[in-house]
Amino acid sequence: MTNEKKGLTGFQLKIIGLLFMVFDHISEFFSFTGAIPLAFKWVGRIVAPIFIFMIVEGYTHTRSKKKYMLRLYIASVLMNIGNYLIPNYFQRTDSFALFNNIFATLFMITVYLCIIDFITKGIKEKSILRVFIGGLLFLLPIAISILFVINMENLIYLIFVIPSPLFVEGGPVFIGIGIIMYLLRGDKKKLLIAYIAICAAIMFTGEISIYSLFFNNYQWMMIFAAPLLYLYNGKKGKGMKYLFYLFYPAHIYVFYIISCVYIQN
């Protein structure tokens, strides 16, 4: 008799995310060939929500939140450095720019989750000062982002080491999804309802037509991650925590370099 829960473990969810991420990035790096089906982008919409969900789970259950956040931060900085250096040696002849760095987004999510914990503790302790400081900390990354915008020419390189909630991949939408998933983590039904509502709202950010929803404004297709999140059984599964940290930048740079060679021939 087995004690294993039915559904998907965290490891299985990550593998699904990695698989669809490959399709998404094949489309991103090789769409210029005209041979990549748009469906590759469609299935790619479920990737970020899966990893955001798993980051929330990881942050919630990790033994050391500081070490967890530090890994994400170091990965984001190294990815920024790679995004800067690799195009110096391999250049595409079109206007394509290498900006992929979901690590920065995931790190910013954990920053806000940490701030929420700080504020929550202040509320429990009825500490007005702690809640006030938490509110300031919540606004600080946004203020830094505005400062970047105002003085971009002189501060551009600071983005390498100071992720901005306005400029990270997915921006405030992905960060907001992470925050909501964290606040509702104890109630999967409410979490999924809120998530589906966000995806539905995204439909109205562009032209409302069948053509637009499937060929232009298709970010709403994140909604198809909901069944996978529902199937999550709360189990970690196999412990290959560095797989994503290695596979993500490796396949990005391999695809980019191949695309550079391909486009020049």
C-alpha cells in the first residue's frame, strides 16, 4: 500500500514547465525563420505561472529564506552579466536583444513576500512602526524603478545588480501574481479563482476579437496553467534544486548562439 498522494509533485510541475519553456524559447529565438508555429508561444504562456507558483512554495517551505533568496539573486546577476557579454561575441544581424532573466522576476517576488511577512508580523504584534516601515519597504523598489526611469543614462548599469519591479520579465503582473499566490496559499480554491480572474482580465488589455486573442494578445493563455496548479499535491518530489538554475540560462544561450549562426547563413 502506498502513501503517495495523487497529483503532481513540485518536481513534476517544474519538468512540465521546463518542457514548455523550450517550446516558448524556440519560438522566441527562431521566429524569424517563419517556420515556428504560433502554438509554441501559446503553450509557453503557462511556464511563468508554474515557476512563480513553485517559487512561492519554495519560499514558504525552505529552511533558510535568506539562502533561498540569495541563490535567486546571484542567479539573476549572473544572468544579467551573461546577457551583456554573450552578444559581444555572438551578434544577430537583426534588432533582437537578449533580455531573458526570469531569475530577477522570481527574486523580486521573494523580496515582496519577505516584506509581506515583515508587515504581517507587525500587525500581529500591533506595532504601528513595523507596519509603517514595511509599507515604506514595499514602495522602495518602485521608487528605485522610477529613479532608473528618470536617470536611465547614468544608472543603467545598476540594473545589473538591483532588479527593478518595473523592468523585470513579466513586470508588476508576474510579481502581483506571486504575491496573490502567497497570500492565498492556504486556500487552493481561492488561489485558483483569483489567478483565473487575473488571466481573464488580461484579455481586456488589448483588442477584444477572436483574431487578437489568439494572434496578438494571447498572454491570457496563462489560464491553462490553472489545471496543473490544481493537480499539485503539495509534495516536493525529486530534489534536483539546481536543475532549473542550470538549464534555464544554458538553453537560452545555446538557442541564442545557434540563432546568431543561422541568421547569418
